[in-house]
Amino acid sequence: MKIDIPYSPVGEGQSSSNEFWMYVWTRRLATITAHVVALGFTILISLLSRPGTSFFSWHPVCMSISFCLCMTEGILLFSAESSPFCFKSRKGRVRLHWFLQALVVVGGAIGVGFMVASKRVSERPHLASWHSVLGVGTLVVTALQTACGLRLLFPNMPLPAPSPPRLRLYHTTCGLVAYLLAVATVMLAMFTDWFQATVRGLLWYPVSLLPLLPALVVMNQIIRAYLPKKKIAI
């Protein structure tokens, strides 16, 4: 004997609501973790470098502060989930983004300067590893991203440029590529003689994987929040 049971959407709605809030809190937890990892990893590299002991000791410090901390925070401050600057207006966050990105450029240039000085003192060749080659590529893409951002910051500059929506897409895309290149460069640094001599044993594996978590959060934030939704005006 068949019994007809009327369909009720109440249970399904409650399940959907629970899944939604679980999704929101998962993203929020991931963003908070990315902040903590970016700061903790920068502090760890700075302590391991023992700044002041040599020209080279300042290179990891400057690069970790610039790319691992400032660049990460410069992107995550636009996150809707657990950004420490979520109370600020969009205009205020854009200004803070520019300040952090300026620190990236300045700190990166200083870090390269210390690396060049260290190579000259030790009389070792430049660009002799994949870490250094990819690092140069990261600096080039960062410069392109900065140029796009400057054009957006000063739209009245008498220079030919694409439409503002397309320029924003270029700026965002270059920023994502620059950040991923920076993460890859940092991970290649884990295979250098200096890092392997400093961090030994099983500890090397979790430390070398730390930069991946902020990278995944940043990549998800940019792709989910901007790139798929933007309609480009030619």
C-alpha cells in the first residue's frame, strides 16, 4: 500500500542555510589563517636570517617583509571575510593598498641591492639558480602591475591606455601572477644552500609549505570576487 507524503521545503531550507553558514565560516577561518601564516612566516624568516651578520642576511628579511607580508596583506585587505581593515571605506582600503604595494617595490629593490652587494663581496655569479631567475621575473611582473596601478591612480595622465575596466583587469591579473610568482620564488628559496643549512630535518617540510596557504586564499579571493564577474568594455 502506497502512502503519499506531502513535500515540505522546510528541512531542505534549513540544510541549505547550514551549508551556507558553514561555507562562510570556512572561508573566514581560511582568511584568518592566511593572515597569521603570512605574519608568522615573515617573522620566522627574519629570525633565521639574523639580520646584520652579513649583506646577504638582509636579503631574506627585505623580501619576506615585502612579498610574503605586505603583498599578501595588500590583497587580503579587500577580502570581505575577516579583513582587519573591513571597517574602512573602499577609498581608504585603496589608499592602504597603494601604501603596502609601495612598500613591496621599495623593499624588493632594497633586497635586490643587498643580494647584489653580497654577490660582489663573495665574488659569486649572478642568476646562477632558478630562485634568482624566477625572482627577476617576479620583479618584472610586479613592475608591470605597478604601472597599471599608477595609470588607474592617475587617470588623467596624458598617456595612451585601455579603457578603465580593461585596465583594472590587467592590474588584477598582473597582481595575481606577480603574487604566485613571488610564492614560487620563495618556495624555490627553500632549496638553496642557506635555507637547507638553517632549517634541517623534518622541520623543513612544514616550513617550506607555509607560503602555499596564503597563496590559495589570495588566488581564490581574486578569481571568485573579481575576474569572473567583470565585463570588459573595449
